Amino acid sequence: DMPILVNVIVVGFGLFALFCFAESRRGRNHVKVFVSAIILALSVAWFLDGGMEGSLNFYLFTIVVLPVVLFEGRQRWIYVAVILVDYCGLNLVGYRFPKLVTPFPFRSEQLLDVITGLVASTITIVMVIWVVVTSYDREQNRLSHYAKELGKSEENYRSVVENAMSII
């Protein structure tokens, strides 16, 4: 019962993802373009399929994680702002033009959509926390290693200086 445009978006995005994968195998990464395609595809697909009655509410939490993890500095905040404007715009369009949204024929389908949106958001948040924690652990190990190396270097320097004094 999904709108035909949702199926077209899914197929088109799948083909685009395959293209990006093939390009990445050749050493050409299109991260910005790919993230932009994800934002566009998910926002339109989730909007058309149930709108605010469905998992569109979870769209924001799921998609805003991408730029936070993948980008830095001003680029990160530009993407976050675009996602927020997109989300607000979708809500306004859904409110103003409710016929654009395909309603759920059965309450059970709406429940399933909300549950899958919640699961997708939860998995996304857990993955981000995992990335942050493993990055933190990796950085701590690296700093610990450098601190040990610095201690050894200082010990060697002190030994050289003390032996130099005895030679003088």
C-alpha cells in the first residue's frame, strides 16, 4: 500500500548507493553527496509514507547523527541546520497539505511503522555511542603509549646529561 514514489525513491537510492560503492572501490569517495542523498531519500520516503502519524518523528533522530559523526566544524553544523529545516518543512507541508501523505489503512500498520522507526533510531544512537566510546578508548591508549615513550625519552636524556657532567 506504499505510494509508488516511495518505491521509486528506494530503487533510485539503491542504484545510487551501488554507484557510490563502485566509486569508493576506485578510491573516489562522495561522502557529502551520499549523505545528501540519504537525507533527501529518507525525508521524502518517510514523509509520503504516513507522515507525522508514522515514523517521520524518528527521522530527525536517525538522520541528524550522520553529519555529527561524519563531518567536522562548520560543515557539520550546516548539515544539521539543513536537516532541521527539512524536518520543519516536512511538518509544515504535512500540516498544510495532508492529502500528500498516504495514511495508514490499518492501525496495526501505523504501530509497526512507529516501532520500526523507534528501533532504527535506537540502533543509530547505540552505534554513535559505540563509535564515540571506541574512539575515546583508542585515543586514551594512544596518549598512554606516548606518555610512556616520553618518560623513556626523558630518562635517556637525564642519563646523557648526568654522564656529560661526569665527563666535564
